[in-house]
Amino acid sequence: MNDPLTQRMVFLTGLLVLAGVAGALLSPHFLQGSTVGYLLQYVPVLGVLGMAQTLVMLSGGPGIDLSVGATMSLVGLAIAAMFGAGVPLLLACAAGLVIGGLLGAVNAVLVCVLKVPSLMGTLATFFAYSGLALALTGGAPIGGIPDWFAGLAQGRFLGIPVHMWVVFVPLAVVLHVMLSRTRIGSHIYAAGNDERAAFLSGVKVWRLRFGLYCLSGVIAGLAAIMTLSWFQAARPDAGEGMELLSVTVAVLGGAHIFGGIGRISGTVLAVLIVTTLQVALQLANISQAWQLAAIGVLLICSVMADNAVGDRLRAAARRAAS
Amino acid sequence: MWTTLTSEASDARNRASVISRPIRIGREVLLLIALGVLVAIFASQSEFFLSERNLTTILRNSVDLAVVCAGMTIVIILGGIDVSVGGIVAVSAVLIGRAYQYDMPDMVVVPIGLAAGAALGAMNGAIIAKSRVPPIVATLGTMYIFIAVLFLVIGGVWISGLPNTLSFLVLGELFGLPSGLFVIGAIYGLSWLMLRRTPWGQRVVAIGCDEHAARLVGIRVDRTKIQAYALLGLFAGLAAVLYVARLRNVEVNIGTNIALEAIAATILGGANIRGGIGSLLGTLMGVLFIKMTQNGLVLIGVSSLWETVVIGGLLIVVLVLDALETRRTS
């Protein structure tokens, strides 16, 4: 229990229960079996973007990827356009993931090779990508995605949306295992905790971060595929607002903005909390404003609480040492 | 401890003197060239672009962003950032709108707008300084809160038909020149004096270069931070006053683009997110670049949707050039 990250998990689980109770009190429709499926419908897209953001933040630098939403919009359009031009849809999706990776690589070159601060570099690509998505389409969505493809995000298996089963959960598990059980994972934490120490002990810090920015682009591509299946159309503004929302989810989940601290499980819990709030207020027909206010307060208070806990732990360690 | 401290300090010194000087001068020249190319392209495609009327329009459209950017430059030089400025502009504007609806005179309405902005900015500063929440996280949180306040106060309906008693501030003329020019001149003159000619400005730069060292030499870091964010808030409040004066309405989605546009203009102008480095003149040119692009694209018949592509493209070019320059000099 003294481990701050464990405390974080307890805190987040408590918040999730609280959000659920609030939902049940606010709306008689909330405590129904169908709510779960409805709620989970919204989770995967924001969830995978939040995980991408968590990875980029974890490796330090400080790292942030403001272009995830714009990358997602652009990849979705590319897939839909390729399909429209006669490329088989699954091949187009695979190509979409590659394009996502390449868009991520542009960030990686800016941040890891040219050493532009990540906030500036990814802000620039955010403008460029979201602008391209709007300009190339004239703001109009590209439709014509066949019905069979809708099964991914609209279908249900055991009452739970298919994309939870085949994208969100597997990705969360893979990333969790990568971070907690593999050498790459410990290198990521090392790079985020103390860049110089990690470098001196042989971690190729910048190469690692380069890979994570590319991975962030690929994951944004996954998010694009899920949205494509959900709406059966590629919208140029599909990822609008996702850049800040994904940062919110990562930070709320306990990822430290300067790197080195954080877990995938925290991000998953944070997405569930944000979505539960959203759905509960929606069902109770309460202004979305309260949801925004709640997220804002949660975000600030959770980081303040972290700092306070950290101070206490440090003080305790100092007492123990003296 | 001392080795890291001194190396950090010398690092900061290098950033502040050796690297920044040549780049900053180069940056303003570079921006001037970019602006020149932009003007040449637009002027060759549309004879209306360089007309007095159109230039006045560009200026009028630039005033609110320019005012916000002066504050943003100071906050970024301080080593901070504020993504909630759009929310501050929105809350101030909606309060101004409501105050007008209660038939309050300008003498009351304007101070309400300015005070609201300064108070919200000070709140950002207090959270950042006192609870050590990183600025981007703290202002991300307050942005959500400010937008929530906007929604709750405005209730989803535009406030329109507001009085035009203040319109002269943006739309009027003074000595034959558009009055917006004087507003921008006054704000940037004031900001420059505060930043470069007062001890307060030196403290801001010192904190931006090396916060820890600044604290060690006795600078009251927390207080200076709160003041800088409050100043940005005050400017955002002023931008809200100017916005209402110009358009005489308050939309539901007011302020959505201001924060990112302001950060983009400031970075274009040569400021570094890491702090310590920045140029008010450069920022102003960044603002002009953004607003000229918005205006010119429409005039030459290109969809205004390309605007963000142009801004993003230029940002990338500028950042890459900067990086190569830094690499060469170091």
C-alpha cells in the first residue's frame, strides 16, 4: 500500500466506483446490462490513444505527442481514399498502419534527431496533419465503407463491442507486458527516470524514444481503423480534441508528464472513469459542461495529490535515512 | 549536487547567450523573408490584397490574437505555457456580454472583463507555483473548467446585439491610422518595457533560464510566476473586450483556436518552450503571418482550410532550421 502507484490504482478504482454510483443515482437507465456495451463502445478509441500518449510520456524527454488525433484523422482518410481507389479494404488498413507509423516518424525525427522540444515539434505536426486532413477533403467525409467492416466496432460478442476484444484488450495486455516484463519496458522507465544514468548504463535513449513516437503513430492508425468501422466513413475531424483528451487520460491515469512514472492499467482505469462520467451525464440528460468541469478538477487534483504523496514519501525516506 | 547545478547553470547561460543571440536575430530576418514571400504571393494573385482596406481588415482581425500573444511570450520565456487562454477569453467575453445585457455602462463592463481575465490567470499561476503541477497539465485542467463555466453561463445560445460603444478601439481611426495599431503598439511597448527594462522582466528571464538557480539567488519564483500568468490573463481579458467590441456578439465556440494559435505564433517568433528565450517582435510577426495567411488564402480563392497546413508547414521549417543552426553552432 505504500507504493504510490498502488495507491494510485486504489484511488482510481475508487473514483470509477464513485462515477458508477453517481451514474446510478443520476439516471434510472444507468444500471442496466445494455449500459455496459454502450459505455464500452466509446472506450477503445480514446483508450488506445491514451496508451500511445502514456508510452511517449513514460520515456521522458519530456515527451508528449499532440499530433495523435490529427494522425488518426489523416490515416482514416487515407484508408478510405485507398479503398475508394480500388485497394482491398484490409490491405488499405495495413497500409494505413504504415502511414500512421510514417507520420509518427516525422515527429520522431523532429524530436529525437533534431532535438526540437516535443511540445513544439508535435504541435507543428498537429497543425500540418489536421490542416491536411481538412484541406485535402474540403472538410467533407469520405464514405462508402462496406457493411461487413462495421462488425469491428458495431458488432458485439458476449454483449461487449468486438473492438474491445480484438483491439483494446490485446493492445493493453501487450503494452502492459512490454512495460512490466521486458527489457524494453525497463529501458523505457530508465530513460524516463534519469536520462543520463540510462544512457551511461547503455540504454539507447533517443533510439528508444524514436521508436515510441513511431509506435504512437501506428496506434493512432489503429484508432483510425476503429472509427472507420464505427461510422463507416472517414471524417476529416475524427480526431479533433483527442490530443488534449489523450493527455488528460494519461495524466489522470498516473503517468508523470516528465516521464518515468506510469502504468498502462492506470490509463485504462482513467479512460473508464472519463467514459463512465460521460455516459452517466448523457443518460441523465445533464449538461456536458459538468463533465468537462469534473475532468478538469480531477486532472488538477490528482496531480496535486500525487505531489503531496510524493513529498510525504520523500520525507519518510529522509527520516529513515537519518 | 554542485556539479549538476553548475552544469545546469552553464547550460542555461549557453542557451541564453551563445545560442539565442545569433538565432534570434536570424529568426526575425527569417520571418521577415517569410512574410515578404507570403505578401508577394498574395499580392501577385489578388490586387485587392495590398489595398488599404484589406490591410486594415487584417490588422483588425489580428488585434485580439496579438494581445494574447504578448502575454503568452512572457509566460513562455518564463518557462511556462498556458493552453487555457482560449477559456479565459471565453469566460471574460461571456461575462462582458452578460454585463451589457444588464445595461451596465462601459466603465463597469470593461473592468469586469479585465478583472475576470486577471483573476483566472492568477488562479492558473497559483496552481502552477504553489502545488507544482506542471503548467501544461494545470492549464489543461483549468481549460476544461473555464469551458464548463462558459457553457453554464451562456447556456448554448449566442449573446448578440451588444452595444457598439467600444468599437472605436478596434474599428476606429486615430491620426488617420487604424486604432487597432495603437492598441497593439501600446500592449507590445508595455510588454517590452516590462520584460527588458525592469527588474521584474529580468526575474522572468532568470526563472526561464534556470528556475532552481533563480530560487537560490533569492528570486521569489512563485510570486513572479503568479504575476506573469495573471498578466497573460489580463491580456486575455483585454482580448475579450476587443473581441466583443469588434464583433458585438459572444459565440458558444469562442476561443477554441486561440491557445494553439497563440502558442504557434509565439514559437514561430522564436520563443523556446524550454524557457529563457523569446522575442516580442518575433511573436508579433508570427501573429501577422498567421492572420495574413488566413486573409490571403480567401482572397486568392484557395480554401481557407489550407491555412493550418501553411502554418504547420512553416512551423516545421522554422523548427528544423533552428535545430540545424543549433547543431552547427554547438
